[in-house]
Amino acid sequence: MRPILIGAGVVLAATALSVGGCSGAHERSREHATRPAASGRAAASLDVPSLLALSFDELNQQLGPWQHLPPGFVDPTLDPRSQRQGPVDSMAMFRRGGLALVVAYNYRTRRVNDLLLLGSNEEELMRRAHLQLGADRYLVLPVFQARQPTQLMGLRVLALALNQ
């Protein structure tokens, strides 16, 4: 009887861990959940869903001048061989509303492929970027650091294009 109870406990624990669809990196303890921001004012935000339909040039007009990617920046979702050949010329960084946003785009068509919000607090990024899980127009995916796969690098936001 005892091995059956232990086995059932292991199965229940594994099921509980695998049910959640997000990374869990945004979870905070209850004691910090209600504490106001240290600065006493609300953090700046950016309506990221409204940016998804814009071209790279329209993003540049709306968010201000783009910046080069930081030295050593590695997108862990890209093929490492392509990144070793030099900087990716179809990626740029924007900073707006206290958020850092890496934009991947097609250089020829100027069409934006996806947005990567940089940060380690998933809940705060979701809130400040006005993102919702399960939205009809976009998909939000956690991106983890390449060298520290348990550390959140940010959130990738992909527009959903439905051919109907």
C-alpha cells in the first residue's frame, strides 16, 4: 500500500508542475505582491499589441530612434552559427517607457517578424507591455538565457496572422 501512495504522490506532483503553460518566473511571494513600487509612482508602460502591425520604419517613428544591439547580445532562439558570423543586421533595439524592446524584421520588406521584451520579471513585463495570455492577435512566449536556461531573458511577442 505504501509504494502505491508514494507513486500516486509523485504522479500528482509531476502533473501539478506540468499543467502551467507559463514559465513561472513571474511568480512572487504574497508578501511582495501588494507592496507598492519603491519609487512611489507607477512604472511607465508601452502598448506592445498596438505595435505588432507596424513596419520597422513606423516603429522608428513611434518609438524614436533605434539603437544597436548591446555587444555580446545573443538571441537564444536563433541558430548559433548565424550569430557567430557577425551581428544580425535585421535586429534593432528600442527603449521606451522604461522597456527595452528588440525588434526582428525583414531588412528588404521592413516587415516586423517579432518583438522581444527584455527583462527578468514576467509578470511586470506582461503588465507594463499591456499583454495578455491567450489573446487572439498575438502569442507571448518566455525566452530564457542561453547560458543560464533557468533565467528569464524576456518575452517574445509574435503576431498571429490567420488566413481566412
